Amino acid sequence: GFHGVIQYVDDHIINEMKYIVEKEGVTSFKIYLTYDFKLEDQDILRTMKRLGELGAVTAVHCENDGILNYFRNFYLSREMKSPIYHALSRPEEAEEEAVNRMITLASLAGNAPLYIVHDSTAKAAKLIENAKKNKRNVFGETCPQYLFLDETLYNKPNNEGLKYIMSPPLRKKFNQDILWKYIENGTLDVVATDHCPFNFNKEKQYGIGDFSKCPNGAPGIETRLPLLFSEGVMKKRISINKFVDITSTKPAKIFGLYPKKGDIKIGSDADIVIIDPKKNMTIKNDMLHENVDYTCYENFELQGYPVITMSRGEVIVENGQFKGKKGRGKFIRRSVSKV
């Protein structure tokens, strides 16, 4: 499935949404508050209202563009260009303000479904928690990088800090334990990846001497499940049931894939991952299949690792060996949210 992406708003775009949702089965749309094609509040409100009427979900990258521009220019003008200034130029408050604003706009749009992508801070998660208590139709997501990595990595030698330039950036370590608690209590519904790979020895090198030239993004799609199982379930931060919920069931329900996906029962696709809790592994990039020259989790030691992955009843990975056939993937037309 895909998110639609709204890059500008006019009558044609608004009118086209009904066809895309009901005929094409694309029932979620992503918007940005920064980067090129960012939307202003008036257009966001119009978008949310229409998508809410259709039962579709608006997913939002939440950072205040004005704050980012101010601090990026502040540091660049003072020749503060090493990777740590990527993090310092995107402060927690920029995310917090944007999350608060989107919750407000979604409320004004008739309590339209709102999905906050890659929450990196305790402050933003607190806003999501309060919104849920007030019966707002808000969902929260975080990612492994915000649970296992922190901003000290930007200071690694030999320009390795460039590996971790992503947005939102890595945060101070104290956020990690708080985010885990928000996963456990249901404030954060999903742990996704924001997988966006660039090779360290190629594209990431553009940032040498100037963090603002480094492409934003990091790999993480293959390491998500084993990291969450090892650090979440095996270390008793979350139950096995919560692990299944945040990685499979809840996202399937939010994005209209349930019960075809996100469950094991008659009528559902037989998508099953079997994890051996006694299998200890050390993450190495050369064991992964992500087609990029590094992983943020090199040398992480894991307790428990997937040994079989099945898709629609067919074994596609066994003991680290990919066995799937090219072209077997199928586009899924989704329904509106089941939550």
C-alpha cells in the first residue's frame, strides 16, 4: 500500500481525494510542515477536513519550518557545520509546537483522523497522550532510532556522525525510557522505521564540512523487529502481545489493512514471523539485505532473532536467506481505518 502525498492544495486535489480513497484504495495521505512542498495551516485544515469526511487518515511530519530555518542559518553563519548542529538546529520544541498545532487543526477539522509520524520526543508524546484523553482521533508513532540511539552519535570521529543525520534528529538519551513508557501505556500506537537509506560512502559524504548538505535519512527496515523483540520483549519493557500490536495489528487497523493483515486467523493472509528467543545475534551490515553500505545498529547484540518469515503462506526468508520470488508482491486496496 501507499500513502498519498499532498504537495499543494486546490479544488482539483480536494475533489480527487474521493476517487483515490474509494476507487484506488489509498486511504491515508502524508503532508509535511517543512521541506519543499510544505503546506500552510489553511491548506492543512482544508485537507484534514476533506479526508476526515472520507474516513481517511492524515499523516504528518511535524517540525516547525520557521524554527528550523532560523537555527540552521544561525549555525551555518557562524561556521558551526559539524553533524551535531543538525540536531541542535532542529530542537525538540520545533517538533512539540508542530504536534500541538496539528492536534488543534485536526480538532477544528471535525476530529479528523491524525497520525503523527516518527515522534522522537517525550514532549510531543505527552501532547498525544493528552489528546487521546480528550477523545481526539490521534495516533502516535515512533521509530527504533529514537528508542536505541541518541544525539551523542553525531560526534563520532571520521565523519561517522553523518550516518545519523535524519529528521527529526536523534535526541538526548533521557527521552528513550519515556518513549518506552508511552508505548506500554498505548499513547504511541505504532513503531515504524522511517526507512530512508543513503550510502555513507556516497550520498552521506555530501555533508562533510556542512551538515545541511547531507541527505536526511537512515536505513532500518530489516532491524526493526529483532531490535524491538530483543530490547522490548526479552528485557521486559513490553509484553509479547504489545510487541505484536505495535508492529502488526495496530498499524493494520489504522491504515485499513485489517483483518487481511495484522492477525492470524481464517480469512487473513498467512503473514507470519517465527522468532527464536534463544537465538543470539550480533547485527552486522553484511548480514542484512537493505542494499545500503551501513546500519545504525552495527555490533548491537540481540537476544532472539527471526528464523522464518512467511508471506501469504509462503516462506520468503529462512535463517537469514531470502527465498522470495521477484514480482510476487501484490498491491492492496485498503479500506478506511478500523480503529
